[in-house]
Amino acid sequence: MESLPLYALVLFFIFLLLTRIPFASVKKGWVPVTFFLLFTFLSNVFFSHGKILYSIGSIVITEEGLCLATVRTLRIFFMVAGAKILTATTPLDVMVEALRKTLSPLEKIGVPVGDFFSVMGLTLKCFPRLKDYLAENYRNHKNNTESKGFWGRVNIVSSFLLPMFIQSIQSPEMFFQEREENPDLTA
């Protein structure tokens, strides 16, 4: 698809879809994406041959470069915006299950797709609890010990990280039980 008016139409519909999801989820991560889009645009605009529109020294902007940069930048923007819309509107469990179903034909050649996605689903379920557990332990250790600089914080983290890994290996269900008992942690 090379038609700029068609890209403008798709861009309009994507903006309509983006207005339907919460702004907080839309704005997350846009700073690095913006830098990437800007880099994509500039690298395509300055380094393409064609009819010269503007020239200053060795920097040349061509008509073909401008069109190519716009098309390529919009393609990347569409992919990122589509991923934002998908992750904001679809629960994580549903996406993992859809990926498992999509890749399930690979099981016929011996790829353990079901096992992989079962482990992935369990991991994603325990991440919020693990994050809360780590933050709580870090605050407790930071208040009890004096941390000066980067290495002080590294010492604090290492003092509770290894015992937490050992505990999670010995009793992994602890990350699931507390989530089930406390419904506030699921939000």
C-alpha cells in the first residue's frame, strides 16, 4: 500500500480507536516510540535519492524521500498503535490463549507449545504479586539499613533477592495463594 490518502484514512481510524481507550494506557511508552519514529522518519527523508525539494550543504530532502519516510513511519506507527489498542482492550489471558491456539500446529513436529504457554500464563499471573513482594521487601530492607549510593542499593537488593529466589523455588504457590485470598491484589 503506497497511497498517502489511504494512509491518512487509516490514521484517522486509528486515532478514533485510540480515543476509545483510557489515556493513561495510551501514553505509556510513547516517549521511546516517538524517538524511534523520529529516527525512522529522518533517516528515510535525508538519505533517499530523487527530486530535490530542499538542500542545505550535504543535507538533501527529496520528494521521494519525504513520501518514503512518511509511509515507513506510518507503518511503524500503525503497528505500535495496533499493539496499544490490543493490549488495552484484551485481557492478557485471552492473548496468551490465542497465541497458544495459533501456534498449536507446531506440536505436531515436537515443539512443546502447550507447555510453554502454560508456564507463560502462570508466570504472568504471579508477576503482580512478585512485584509487590519485591517492592515491600526493598522498602523494609532500605528502612532497616543505611544505603549510600548505587552499591548500597545493590547490597540491599542482594540481601533479600537470593532468599526470595530460594523461597519461590521451595514454595512457588505462595505467589498464587495470596492473590486468591486478597482480591485487591488482582486489580
